Amino acid sequence: MSEKISFKIFESESRFLDSRKNFEETVERFQVRMDPLTGRTGHFSHFGAIKSQKLPLEDYLKPEIKGFCPFCKENRDKRTPKFLKNIIPEGRIEKGETVLIPNLFPYDIYSAVAIMTDGHLCPIDGFTEKILLDALQVGIDFLKRVKSINHELPYHLMSWNYMPPSGGGLVHPHQQYFATEFPGNQFVDEYKASKEFYEKEDKSFWNELMETEKQIGERFIAETKRSFWITPFVSLGILGEIMCIFPDVFSIEDFDDECMNDLVWGLIRIFRYYKQAGIYSFNAAMFFGDKRQRFFSCHFRIVPSTFLNMRDCAPDLHFF
């Protein structure tokens, strides 16, 4: 087991007079865990108390709730934008049901939306291998085109907010792809910490993490030829998280069809589990570093998201 990676847990307890037990003194334990890469902390509480809330999927198709959706097939040709010819000569990229368009509200100079399905509503078990693969291929192709056009934007991201609890603006399934110099706080923290680890230990944190997690066996899920699947020691979500690491993928140029197939293979199984567990929404992202480095491996994160209750639609995102 690696001595270079430590999984620190601080355990403690809180005492109070519990109204549920005739005001008897009660002890509730909790944990604070420290991320082995960034040092960020995660507070583990509410053990078993929070369940995913069922979404009224059929209601999202009612005209008064659905409203106008520019991503629906009957609207998209006239109501969605096209790329400049020097980026996408044909204006949009299409593959199967997927259509890639510019983002009307861009996150950076090159910012695209992949409309994944013709239908407005796709339940979590409705994402087939073809739907997922078509969307990935179109999005990755866009990022590779952008990379060939502009080398000044070193980082590339895919993000996916699915269903209202995730904060997604539209129910219609879609992913976002963009190139940027400013990839966000989570990305930057991991990137800097990965570089520091590499310079100090002369090896990749991500390879070391995989070897250690496999030896421990508590959070290891699966390993394929190109990917490694775990549940992170410190989850970004209250209902857990799954991470896929591509150890030999450092930039968008390294991400090939084999990697896409591995990711889709895992997603199909995750969605099967989500269906059984009653999880209806999630946030996902995939991070690519710049071409010159060998310390920051591409990785994908997927985190369930939920309303804590359907009356107030209180989200699970909180101050921590």
C-alpha cells in the first residue's frame, strides 16, 4: 500500500436531548474526511437519513410545465444557432439523434451544447449505448476541432446536468463541451495538487491512487483496459459519487474510441443502479488537461442530485 497517499478521517460525536426519544441524551457520530489530493474536507453526516426524491417525470411533458423547448426536433432547426463556417462548416454536427450546436450562453470562446435525443424526456434507463456514444463522439470531435484551431485554450471539459435537481436549465437531455483557460475551481485545485505531487514524488498521483484503492478494496468498483472506476474517498455529493479515471489520457487528443466505449460501458451500469436505487437526477463532468503535461489524468465524475423534499424543492447543494 502506498505511503504517499493518506486517507485521513477525523471522527467525533455530538450530544443532545432527543425529542424523538422523550428527550433522552443521544449521541450522534460524524466524520470529517480529507481529500487525499487537494486537502479539501468533506463532512459525513445524515447517515441513511436522506433519500433521493422521486420526480414526476410525466409532468414534464404537460404543455403548461414543458413550455417552449428549443431542443425539441420540431423547433431546433429554426430556433437554435449554428457555428461559424471556420469552426463547423456545416453549421451543426449531427450523429444519430445527437445534434451539436453553439451555446447561446457560452462559457468561453468555444462553447457547445450536444442535444442528445429527439424526445423531450428521456428517463435515466432510456439512455442506450448508441445515444451515449453518439453524444460523446460528437462532443469530443468538437473539442478536437477546437484544439486544432486554437492552441491558446489548454483545458477541455464536458459537463452534464440531468433533470431539475441538478440545476439543468432544460429537461431535454443535453451535455455541454467547451475549451477554456479558466476551467473552474475544482479543476484548478486538482491540477495544481497533481503537479505538486508529481514534482515531489516523481510519479503520477492518479496512478498511485489507483494502485492504493485497488489494494484497499473498499471503494474499488471495476477496471478495464483504459479506465479505472472507484467511489472517491471524499464525495462531492450527499448521495455519493462515482469516478472514472483514464490514466494514460492527459489531453483531449489522447481520448479515443476505446476510451469512449469504456465510459459508455460504465454509464450504462451506473444508470441501471440509479434506476434500482430511485435516483432520478445527476451532475457529471469530465476534465482534460493540456497536452504538454503527464501528471493530470483525464477523469470523469458523476454525482446523484436530488431535492431534499418535493414540497419546497429544496436542493441537496448546501453551504459546505
